[in-house]
Amino acid sequence: MTGRTPRLSRLRRVVPEGRGGRAADARAARPEQARGGKPRRRGAQPKVVALGGGMGLSASLAALRRITGDLTAVVTVADDGGSSGRLRDELGVLPPGDLRKALAALCGDDDWGQTWARVIQHRFQSQGDLHEHAVGNLLIVALWEQLGDHVQALDLVGKLLGAHGRVLPMSAVPLELQALVRGHDPERPDEVDTVRGQATVALTPGEVQSVHLVPSDPPAVPEAVDAVLDADWVVLGPGSWFSSVIPHLLVPDLLDALVETKARRVLSLNLAPQPGETEGFSPQRHLEVLGRHAPKLALDVVLADEAAVPDRDSLTDAAKRFGAAVELAPVARTDGTPRHDPELLAAAYDRIFRMHGRIGPWR
């Protein structure tokens, strides 16, 4: 990307020796230099950025907040259904729903956090215009109108909730997701149609070939770009593959940041294909379509549930094309539903952060 200040490489921390060859008091040593030249104290936690949307991103955030206090969520803004779609159509605002879900996932496990998580997720039930509107959506939009700043408003909601991290939109303009779908009309199974709208794409009975955004070159939120460039780890997925995960790769500045960042990159795969959007997809096919949309993207680790990978060799081969290793771990809930268990997913992320690549100053 042009015009960016070169990022400083991480400096090795040198601790002078005291008597007997032992290290002197660490407090007297120079602090570790984080990317961007900012001092980072000894024992600091990893800077992690998670990208996605919907329940997949929420699952990842609920896990990541257990292992780091330096966490940023970058959320897709192409939703056009439900309460978010109605607010978007009526007020011309960003769809707040996925942002709300991310904030709820970052709430703590104490009474304050869980109470606020329930409040912002609460949906009104009525016979009028408020029916199915989520409280958090209305709160977020009200603050956008009051403050005139998307990031400042979301930071304020996070402060109110006591969120364990920050939530940012990937773009400051509402986006429309469009897809080329083979067989969207069951009566014309071989024809490829353009399907418009995230809600429609997510439920198509056809086979999604590719997706793109309208406008095609949306501006990224600068704070989201900076967070990716300054991260130690970037986590992409899990989530609806075409409507929540891949859209981040279609924002030019955000994709450039994902390619340029010095951070390690983890791709977290879904536990099962999504009916409609990725029906019949193998784990390796998820990687293949990701690569078609972002051929320059490199990965370091692909995380998958061991029970959801019937062909480990094929997944390993697909991951190698990104330069990535495959980590298999039990991350699913034990109730039989295709949902991630926050504690198991946290343990998997923690192991990856410890064992792969650079060992950060937080270890």
C-alpha cells in the first residue's frame, strides 16, 4: 500500500547480566518494541485481530477474550436482512447487527457483562414497528446519529458493556453483497445468475461461484487497517464463508493490510457446511474458494475440528498452497450441534499462539 510508514521489525529484548550471570532486574531493561515502534512492556498479551461476522465471529471472540486482553474485532457490514436491514433501509446507516453480536460476545462472564449481553441482544415482540428490532441495534444507531462517528460510538458502547476488546466495522459505508450462483433457480440448474443481498446469498439453493461487493472498491475503516498491521495474530473465520468471511478480502485496503502485515494469520474453519451457501463443501474446498478470491493471501495455520475433517491429506495439501500448517483440535460443543465450544476453541488458539512461529513477549 502506498504512503504507509514502514513498520519497525520487532527488536530482540536484551537483558544485562547481574552478579553470578543472572539477569538484572527486568524493570531496568529497555521495553520490547512492538510493531510500529510502540513500546510494549514485558509480559504484555498478544495483539489479536479477528475478522468475520455473525455467529462465527462471535464464537471466535468468546474464545479469544479468554486468552488476551488486546483484542479487536473487524466486522462485515453487508447485512441486509432482519432488524439490521430495516434500519439500513430506513436510515441509510451501516447494518448494526453483526457489530452488536460482536460486542455481546466480548462481554465478560460476570453479572454486569452477562446482563448487558442479554440486554443488547433482546428483541422486542409486538404487533408494531418495533417487532424484532434488537435493543443493541437501536442503541448503536442512536449513538451514530448523536456522535456522527462510527468508531467513537462503538467504542462508547463497548465501554458501557465492559467489553473485553474493541469492535470496528470493516468499512464506513453500507455494502451490498452480490454472488454468481449456479442453479439459484431450481428450474434452471445449469444457469448462472447474479444474486443480490447477503440474506439471499446465505440461503441460496444453488452453488455459489464467487462473490463481490457493491461498491467494488469500498473504503476500509482506517482503524481496522491499522489494527491488522499492528497485530501479532490475525484470525479469519469461522463463519458464513461467502457472506461473512470472504467479504473482508474484497475491501482493497483491508486485503492489502492482510497481505502486508507482519502478523501470523490463522484461518479457523467451520464445523460443517452451511446449508445453501456451502452445501456439500469439504474443508479443503473452503480453502480453494478463499484462494480464488484472494490469491496473494498467505496463511500460517489452518485450524479445524478433527472430527470435521474426513480427508486430512487433502486438507494438508490445500493448506500448503497458502504456506500454512494444519492444526486439528476438538473445538466443537459436545451436544452434537455444529457450534464451537468457547473453552475448547480458546485452548486451541492458545496452543497455536504458543507453538507457531514467533514467540511473542507475552510468553
